[in-house]
Amino acid sequence: MGNIVLDIHKTDSYRLQETFMTAANKTLNGVDMSAYWLPFTPNRYFHQNPKIMQSAKGVYYYDDHGRKLFDGLSGLWCSPLGHADPRIGAAISKQYETMDYCPAFQMASEATFSLATRIANMAPAGLDKVFFTNSGSEAVDTALKIAIGYHRVMGNASRIRMIGRDRAYHGVGMGGISVGGMVANRKMFASMMMPGVDHLPHTLNLSQMAFSKGQPTWGAHLADELEKIVALHDANTIAAVILEPVQGSTGVIVPPQGYLQKIREICTKHGILLIFDEVITGFGRLGANFGADRFGVTPDMITFAKAITNGVIPLGGVIVRGDIYDNIIANGGQEQAIEFFHGYTYSGHPIPTAAGHAVLDIFESDDLVNRAKALEPILENGLHAMKGKSGVLDIRNFGLSGAVELDPVPGKPGLRALKTLEACIERGALVRVAGDVIAVGPPFISEPKEVEFLCSVLGDAVDAAMQIKS
């Protein structure tokens, strides 16, 4: 049976066209796929080229073709401990039997308080309050609201403008896409976005920094663009700047040496809050607790999610400078009044909280941040061995993350990377597609030979994908 799709043409009228597709509507096991609308996925392409995962254990996925696939991106940057660690499952099961839910408003569980304390203790000094959300997207929108609320109670209600950055990804909430800078995420929803948002330029310039290992030496001066934005809008209208320490979702864009330090100095000079979106970089991905630690730059807030529960169950949050919290609370009116009208039904939910405790226990007992750091040079060497391959425009890396940028198929953006992904799957590994960039970020528990295998597979897959000419 054909699928009815809306075929929009630049003509005087719109018409419906019946398109008979050769797409698969069932999995190999006969499960109907037609009802599920896949997120951030080319659905038409997927149904012609389904990718169905059946199970996961350790650092491997197993698909419906029986293939064993090395998890080259830790799920979606969220599973640094690999998969099915029994210690996380046991903690979740125990919490379910003890208390499966606690109302988030007016009360909380002891475990929620103690998890907040553990996270604050891992953060840079001065960031000692934690507001829990359910995802990175919610964490970003929460941080933006905290910034607006803080300036308001401090008597600076004119500070309502947010500054993001080109090619940034800050989730899919309306605040997040407003400060984000990925065009495809924004253009359909332009009428809904926040007013008063400006963007810094991104820092990637292949003519100056292609094939850099670690932080590029060129580009610190790009932070001066913030001074221009301040001069244009007036500092007294700007609430916050939000940045990813490393821009992950757009293809691992690494900040130039000195860039983040200059951004911090400019924000401090003008009384602008600095928010680091560490949903990807937090909890060890850069070989430190947070990117803020690795770069030696302390923001006023840090957003987190993903790795805090190893991707097993949703949990996110914002780590906040103590005096920001103190001032919002102190200006909240009478003590029986709510000071900050924001939160979620599942904020601090006891079951993801239990998962978070288990994950942090494993981080400590298995020394995972140092294990991740030890794998950095192996990933760096393996990726940069692809330099000189046909169609490889750039290779970049920092911490246990990296990317290979490919020459697109003429007139078909994204196809080269999709074909590279499929070639990787055929050879036994999963990677992440971002336009025509392939991103990798293996689990912290990987063995060196497994990281080497990932890079070898990717190199062969790139060679195969470059055979596509049109």
C-alpha cells in the first residue's frame, strides 16, 4: 500500500500526491514500524534502510542482522560506562521497591538531596546548588530562566537578552533552539522563538586550523566578537552567554587556546552570566569532571544530563553559583511563598536519582575519568592516521571525542556521512552522523584495541563512502 505524503511545490496551489515507496514497514522480526515517528532522523531514508538494535552489553550493540557493533559514540554521548552494568540495574530495582515516586513539589527524598551534594562537590568551586530536570533540553531552558530571574531580583530587569553561538546545539526547548545556532533546528519554528537573542560566530575555520590535534592555536581573537555584541546592544540588556565548551552535536568543534578564558573575562567585565552547556562534556568526556575543569574556566552555571545516569533513565539539571540561588531565594517574598516558579513533575525523581548515585559510585570505584583520559591519545592517533585520505577535509579531537569531516556528495548534503555510517555498521561499529561529519566518542570502559578497531573501521568506511560520486 502506498503512503500519502504532502508534495509541496512552488505553484499556485498545493496538491496531495500518492507516492508508492519501496520502504520497509516491518522489521525482520515482523514488528510494524509505521506508527513510530523517529526523532532527528530522515524517516523516508530510514524506512528504506532500517537500522534496528536488538540488545546491548558492555561496549557493544547487537542488531537484528546478528551483527556485533562496537558503540563508537557511547549511545548518544550518554553511555560512557557501556551497557547493562548490573550495578545500575540493581540500584534502580532497589529504589523501585523502596519508593517508586516522590512528589517533586514541597518535598523530596533524602537520596535526591545527597545526589545534589555529590554533583555540586564535583563541580568547580562556588557552583554549589543543583536544580534537577529530566533532560539536557530542560536543563538549558531552566538555566535561561534562572539567569532572567536572577537579574530581575537584583534590580536589573532590563537584562533579558541571551547570546548563543553559531552551530550551537542547546536542545529542543524553545529557549534552547533560540540560543542554538543550527539552522535546520530553527527555521521551522522561527515564529515561536525568544526575542532578543544574538549569536557569536563559531570558531571553526578550516583554512587556519584543519587537522589540529587538541585545541587549535588560532582563533582566540574570535572571543572579541562578544565585545562587539555588547557594544551593539548595551551590556545592561544582556542576561547571559551560553556556550558548549566543545561543540559536540555539530561535529566536535574544539575551542581555540585562550578563547573560553577571554569569553569569561568579557562576561565578568560586563556583569553577564556565563552558562556552560555540558550535557555532552560533563562527567568525564574531556578527561575531567567537567569541561570547565579541563579548560580552567569557571562559568556561573553548568547544565548537565546524559552521562549522569549512563543514559539508562532520563535525568538532567543545572549546577548554579551559590549566590545566584541565595539572591533569588532572599527576594522571594514571605517565607511561605514560592521563590522561583519553575520545576517538573519528575524533578529529582527517586529512580533516576538512584541511577545517578550508582553511576557516580562506578565512576569512583573504577576510576573512569582517568581511564577516559588514558584513551585520549589512542583515539587521537587513530583518527589522525586518516589524514590524507581522499575526501577527508578535517580531523579534530579533544578528550575522548573526535570527528572526521567529509567532502559532501555534490547536491546531496548528508548522504556521504550516512553512507559512511552504513559502511561502519557493515564492518562492526556505530558512529554518529552530523551533516557530513562523522563524530565518535567511545565508552570510557573501552580497551585500547577497541578504540583502535573503531578508527580502523571508520577509515575503511570513509574509503567505501568516497566511491559515491552523485
